[in-house]
Amino acid sequence: MDDTRSDPSTDPSTDPSTGSKTGADSGAPHGWTPDVLGAGFEARTLRLPVPPGRRRGGRRATADPVPEATLIRYVPEDGPGVGRSPVLYVHGFADYFFQRHLAEAVAGRGYPFYAVDLRGHGRSIDAWTASGGDPNMVNDLDLYLQDLDAAADAIAADGHTGLVLLGHSTGGLVTARYAHARPGRVTALVLNSPWFDLRGSWSDRVVATQAVYVLGRIAPRAVVSSLGGDYGRALHHATGGEWEYDLRWKPYEGFPVRAGWLAAIRRGHREIGRGLTVGCPTLLCTSDRTGPDGGEAAEMLSTDAVLDVAHMHARASRLGAPVDVAVVEGGAHDLALSPRPARETYLTTVLDWLDTHT
């Protein structure tokens, strides 16, 4: 697979805690170039500021190169949808956007489709690691507000109004926080197996959280956990799965889980527990049951083998808006990657819901 990246641009601006522009690039007309996914997909680099005094990935940030995210859009042969709110997909941890069928399904209903590879992930990983960052790692989830601000600005520059956020796993946490932090900017929020709490017993979660808070302050780059590889192998075509994706960007075992990053995630979980105000119609989609975190492929792909679905349902009431809930029988952790018929059930449910809420 060729890695065709868009040219970087200059002049990022603003602080991550504001809602102002963060510097979407504009090198070639509109900054779009062919994407690694091939026909119909284009990408552009979103250059992001390095806030003074911030630390990036557990190391002192440098000015060159600046951090970047990557925005991807799907342009069907008959042109993008017009008049409907655009959908922006946000991936999870040890993940990036590669789900062509998701883009095709969304666009098939007339919704313009976009996805973002956050800083340090997927198409954006090279610039991040070249500047001293660890893959997929930040010490502050507010940095992702910059990424989504830049993506939203670029989408608006394409002539679209409104914004539907579709977040998976960690992306569900990121998008819920964004809707809360940017009142009025998000038209609707769709959560695909959002990461709202650690998996495990209450006592285990409390002990782990206190330990990671301490370690995150004194040794943010310390590796505190890792992902099992069974779920990834169940997905990937080279090991019997349905899906082709780049193992450099989505390894079977993921990337090391570091203390500073996990502490930031737990602070985000605490915010969810205390209550957010997302301020828009929200759909929560989950599998019908939590599965083991390792085992045979059939079990990995017919249950949520990564997170606890009970936590998702329990925390949904803390989003500060009416939340519709859809339970997908036989769904995998990433419901869009579930085997049929669960995959079709999920996609149809989301698109039917968008038709009535946007």
C-alpha cells in the first residue's frame, strides 16, 4: 500500500482551550491530495499549534515539525452529498480510519463523509514520532480539541453546515468531550462502543487509577499496560479476518499504554462520571454482551472483547442530553467491523437514526 500524504502547510494558530481556528492547511487548492485508500478518497494535512509550555507525548515539544492531524474525505463518483450535515468519524486507540464501507454507506444516504486521523495516529504518526512523540500518546485530552477544531473548520470550508460526530471507543470519549466543550457546534453525536470507563471491578479500577495518576506525574512515558493481540488478529485479513489495514498504524497488539496517556484518559472518564452537557441528539450503539479479552476469533468478533458494555450504558445518562440506545446482537467492539448481519444492523440503525435527527 502506497503512503501518499498531503503536503504540510504553515501558520497554525490559537490555544487548544479556545474554539478558534487551528490552522487547516491550504497548499494546493483546498489542500486535498489522493489518499492511501485509493479511488474516491482524498486527504489533507491539518497543521496544529504547539502551545507554549506544553509537553507532547511525555517529552518537551519542539517547534519543528509542528504536530499534525490528517483529514480524509470520501468523494463518490456522483459527487458528495449536498444539504445534509457532514459526518466526521473519529477512531479509537491504536487505530486509524480505513473503513471504506463505512464511508460508502454514509455517503450512500447523502451525508458527506469525513474522517480524521488524530495526532500521533495513522496517517499522522510520522510527523508526531519525528518530533519526539510516542505513537498514539498525549498527556492531555484537550489537545484533541485542536484536532477536531481544525477538522471542523476544513469541513466548513468545503461548504457544509452542521457537524455529526461519529466516535469509536476512545474516539467516543474524545467526541463527547468535544460536544461538551464546543456548545452549538455539533449537530448530532453517534457513539460506537465508547470508552467511558476501565474494564474490571470497581476496586481494581480505583486502585489502578490512583496508581496511574501518581506515575503519570513522575514518569509519564512509563509503560503500564498493553493490548492483547487476539482481537486484532481476528479482524485482519492476513490472519483470517475480513479487513485489510496497515499494521504499522494498527498493530495486532496496539502500542504501549503509557502512564501519562492513561492518566489523561482516566481524567476524561472522571469528567463523564461527573456529567457533561453534549447539547445535541445522541445515539449510543453497543454490542449485546461483553466478551473475553482473548480467545477464538468467533468470540472476539461477536462480543465486545475490549470494553464492558455495562459501563457504556451506565454512563450514557451522564451526557446531559437524551440518549437513544441501540444494542447490536452479535456485534464486535468496533460495530462497523462486525461480521454480517450485525454490521448491516449497525449501519442501518445509525443511518436511520441520522435521517430522523439531523
